[in-house]
Amino acid sequence: MKFTLSWLKDHLDTDTPLDVLLAALTDLGLEVEGVENPAETLGAFRICRVIEAVQHPNADRLRVCRVETYPDGPGSKPQEIQVVCGAPNARTGLIGVFAPPGTHVPGTGVDLKPGVIRGVESNGMLCSEREMMLSDNHDGIIELPEDAPLGMRFIDYRGLNDPLIEVKITPNRPDALGVRGIARDLAARGLGVLKPQEVSPVEGRFASPISVAIAPDAAKGCPLFAGRLIRGVKNGPSPAWLQARLKAIGLRPISALVDITNFFTHDLNRPLHVFDAAKVKGNLTIRMAKDGEDLLALDGKTYALRPGQIVIVDDAGPESLAGIMGGEHSGCTEETTDVFLESAYWDPITIAATGRALKINSDARYRFERGVDPAFTLPGLELATQMVIDLCGGEPSHVVADGAVPDTTRAYRLNPERVVSLVGMGIPESEQRRTLEALGFTMQGDMAVPPSWRPDVQGEADLVEEVARIASLEKLEGQPLRRAVPGVPRPILTPLQQREKAARRQIAGLGYNECVTYSFIDQTAAQLFGGGSEAVRVENPISSEMTHLRPDLLPGLLRAAARNQARGFMDLALAEIGPVFSGGEPGEQTLHATGLLVGATAPRDPYGSRRPVDVFDAKADAEAVLAALGAPARPQISRKAPGWWHPGRSGVIGLGPNTMAVFGEVHPRVLAALDVKGPAVAFTVMVSAVPQPKVKSPTRTALVAPDFQAVERDFAFVVDKGVETLVAVNAALGADKALIETVRVFDQFTGEKAEAQMGAGKKSIALTVRLQPADRTLTEAEIEAVSTRIVEKVTKATGGTLRS
């Protein structure tokens, strides 16, 4: 939203300095995005007089001018300065504009310095309009009348000292899309007085030959439509003041009639439209568009209309896309003599849906879809009628209308104490009531009735927001929180939040780069991971790639890996911790921690340390994360992984039916579908599925360092080559749960050589078993007894024998 300071002062009687106004606007919630202040760029240019202009002794096209300047303003002591000028109109007695040395000339980008031109000193410049960026005129320097006050700033003389302000309007403040709405906020802050706005009905002289009607199917989209015919107008250029206003905010003046509608759009947030009455066939009807209809709009484009979009039609067909853009057929030109001036209220949802479907952006759509003042529909028509008559002449008809102003009346109780409880500001009740009344609210006892131009006020909390906003949240003083119970406070984080923190810390320590991907993915990717059902489909997705809630974190990580590979990064370690969804209902959301390894374990080096990532890398990282979450030390591992994992190179870590983690290679089919070059291994830890520890404590458990020497024994077993190593490990662990601390596999002997030594279909598994006593040093007899039980357990579980 752009406006000039003088435009603001048309509605606000104030002498507040500009910098105070700007600070107040941002503080009120109308963030100032930029200011163009002519005083900063053109303030040094002052009116001067050329005392004498003579021919330059060394150049035919240059003149040496003695210039009378007044650097301290009109009436100050004059100074005489010599300037070399190349303008053909430089002459003795000319009243022009002078820029002293040190001035930045915006038209050329040059900072003036004293110099010597063809052997003659020159100090400053006599300026043209183009050098001051006032126009493209560069035929000569500026010539002013003889009575122009010497020493006055040129911007003050020409009325150019009018700063342009641009503010950012949030979607909940449609009233601030008019200059008057901004002035109202500043007046409520106490930075001026809002000037009264008188609306005097314009008496109609005759019955309008064009009537209006709202079709029943369009009543919801257009509650009120009004207009009147004005005949005998002269549609020429608009006055200079109106053109200057529109040019200042970036609009191109077109004609008086069109400029008037643009002025009302930005001045009072009241979009209007004018039809060339001679081009309207019959009467105007507001109805829904029919399939197959189209409209050539004022932007020169033809739009194919769809059912459900509101249009204004005459007997020949659509003439305007209601509330968004008029049609070119009935647009006004310089030959227009009779116009039909329209003012209507359009439903915001209908306008937004139509504008989005047709991809049309206009000032009218921008305002109607946010909500204009419905009660100002008819007063706006009267004010616009008067301006048309004042600027273009003509004779108005009686107003024709259909529908009624929508009833927006509502009231909310003003509780003065809520300002303290919600915002923490102590504001007297009288000041609260004064603030609301200044903003247009009507007070009825302790009930506040919002004005019709504030559709965003929908509850008691909004009243508090208005009071606090006008009072300024900068006055809010910080207060320490009062502790209800003395002593150490209880932990704030929930157990799940603590686990999420621990998982994130552990994954980072393992060398993964954390990613944050969208919770929405496309249906194809979701179906690869067991999702994509109707239960998790998004009703209004922001794009075709975000139609469903994700069933797993892997799709986002794999897509990130593919993007990195496309840019030449082939070795990746990516991780994410976030929610996944099995449905759209409460309780169907769980927290997962997923890591993805792609490529190799290390860069290329001469020592052969580089190798492709494998399933055991993912398994080790999954177990590390589980350990950080306090999972039991000896979980069960099975092969029943979901279908997006490699069936022979994946596993599930759990306790009974409770799955805590899944690890393994990602299925080649999934990698191909998501354009990822393997190998790729991953793990997923179901954070909330890890059992809580039996003893809950906010502190870490004490470190227990054994006082007695540990003992390690190695065992090698000959088993069938189809026997899984994990079976032997678990059997060994079960031989003595009190003494056996760990069991590790340190060798496997397989292949043709192994079968040649141990028999066909056989292999060797070598285990290291660590015995850790807690209360004594083990004797040789005790060690042998445990070793015997280990052999018995493993041979029984695997059907193998101890290798000799």
C-alpha cells in the first residue's frame, strides 16, 4: 500500500514529524517497507539567478555564468559563484535551479566537485529537469518566472516535497488498504485528528434507463449491487493533482473517469467501475457464468469463464468479471458521454476463488477478497458521483440497486482485566474505551460493536489486541516469572521430547547431516512406503507434489539424496527426526528417527579404506541410537522388514511384537523410482516405541566400574552354512547372563576352502566371549564351567560342533 504524506494529510490533521509517523505506523502493525523522501535527494537544489552569462574563451558551446545563490534560504546573504554551463538557454537574467558542490545529481549519478572546464573554474551546476529526474527534458536548464523566490528549495517551490510511504498490509487488515484507514489508526494513537467525512446524497434528475438485478444463484456472491447513469460527461485528462497522486503510487493516469475509480480504490478502499452506457445493451444482471462464455477484459486478454464465477452481463453477454476486472467492450474512452457508475459488495470467498482460477490480479480483487466495507457501498457511490460531476460534468440519474447491505452487526464484551491477563499491560478502562471509539467501535455499556470495515474483529481477544496495538506494545515491561514452589523446578520436557533430543544428539555424533523435509509428499512416493490412502490425503494441497501425509521419513531423505547426487555429491549421510502418519486421526502420528547412508564410507585414498556402505553400517547406527534412548541391551532381531527394504539384507529390532527399529538396504525398486544411485542403506528408529526405563530419573545413572579383571575366551563352531550367526551369538549370551558381558563375532570361514576342510555345506563361526565378574576374581574351574555351558548352548541351538 503506497501513499504520499500530503494524501495522508487529506484525512489526518497533523503536524507530526515524518520520522515519528513512520515509527508509529510500524508500531501499529502497518510495517513501513520503504520511504522515498524528495528532501533527501533534491533538498540541496535551490532557486538562483544568472547575473551574467558570457562566452567561454576556449569553447564555442560553453558559457561562463556568474550565479547569484542564497545557500541559507530566501532573504539570507547572497553569494556569487562561477559556473560553466553548456545549456543553449543559459543567459543573463535567467532564473534557474542551482546545485552547489557536494550535491549528488540523481539524473547522472555524479557527485559535484569544484573543477576546471577548458581552463575555466566551475563550482556547481545549473540543472535541467532530467538531471533532477523530474522528466526527460534535457534541451536546456530549468527556466522559472521572474517572481520565483531566490534561495527557496526547488522542491518546495514546485510542491515536490511530498514523501512517498509504502506500508505492508497484513491479510487481517483490509481497512488499511485505504489511506483513510491508515489515518484512522494514527489518529487513534494520538498523532493527529481524523478529519470528518461528509457524504451528501446527489439528487437524481431522471430515472436510469439501465436497471440492475441480481440472479438468485448469485445472491450469496453479490449481496448488494448499486449504480446510476450520468449523462453528458466529458471524459478528458484528469486534473494535475489527481494525476500526481496516481503517478506517485505507480499508477498510470488514463482518463478522468478511470482515474476517479482508481483514486477511490486507494483513498477509501472502495473499488468502483464505470461502463460506457452507450455500449451496454439493455439492463445489467449479476449471475453465474455459463460454460462456454468468455470475456475480453481490460488487460487485453480473453478469459474462458467457468460455472460458479460471477459476471455482470447485459442482453449481449458478459460485460465485466464481477469484483475483479471490467470488460474491454464497455470500457470508457475519450468519446464516452454517458456512463453507468457501479458500486457493489462482493463476497470475498467467491472473488478469491474466481481470481485464483483465472489467474487475474487486480487492485479490486486484492481488496474484495480481503473484505471491503459493505456499509460504504452506497455512500461510496454518492461520493464518486459528486467527483465525476465536479471533474467531468454531467447529470446524474436516480440510484438503482438490488439486494441489501449484509448485516455484520456483532458485539463482544470489553473486560478491562483481559488486557492485563492476555498482554500484560495495565491500561485504564477509560483509555480502552477511548481507543475503541477512536477506531470506530460503538460502545453499548460494556459491549463493543465493531465497525463494518473491520471484519477481522471476531472476539474479545481482538478487542484486547486493538487496545494494546494502539497503546504500543513497546510499552510492555518485562516481568520475571513467579515461581510457584521454591526449589529446583520440575523438568519441562516430556519423556518423548527428551528422547527426541537424545536421538538428535546421537545421530549428529554419528556424522549425519540433519535434514528437515516436508510432511507432505506425492501419492506415488507415499505408496512406495505403504501409504497414499484416502485417510492421509490433503484436501487442499499447495502443489501436486504434496498431496498426502508421509508414511515414513525415507521418501524425503531419498529425494534429498537424489538432488545431491544430481549435483555431484555421491557420498551422503542424511538424517531426519520428525512425525510420520498412518492416518488422519489423533493418535495416528508417531515420531521416527531415520538415517540414510549412500555411496561409500570414506573418500578415495591410497590405503584402501574406502568401501561401499552395507547393512551392518545401518545396523550399528540403529543400535547406537537405541542405546542412547535407553533401549534394552539384548533385543530380538528378525527379518520381517516392510516391502521397501531389501528382503535379504534388512532386519527388524524389537521386543516381542513391539518393533523398535528397522535397518537394511533400501529396495532397488524404490531407489530406481526415486532416481537414487545406490548402494543406499538406512535405519529407522520408532522413538516412541522404545520402552521407558523402569527407574525414571532426570539425572544419569552412576558409572559402575568393575573392580575385577575381565576374561575373554574364543570359540569356533562348525555349523551348516545356512545357520544365521545371530543364533550362535544369542545362544552364547544365554549361557550365563550374570557373567557374560558381550559376545562378538570376529571371524567367519566360508566358501570352497572351508567346505574342503569341514565338509560340504559347512562354515565356521568364531566368537569372542567376554566374562566380567562383579564380586570376585574367577577361578580356572569357573571359567571352564562357563565355557562348557557356552559350547552346549551353541551346539544345541545351531546343530554344530566345536571346531577342533
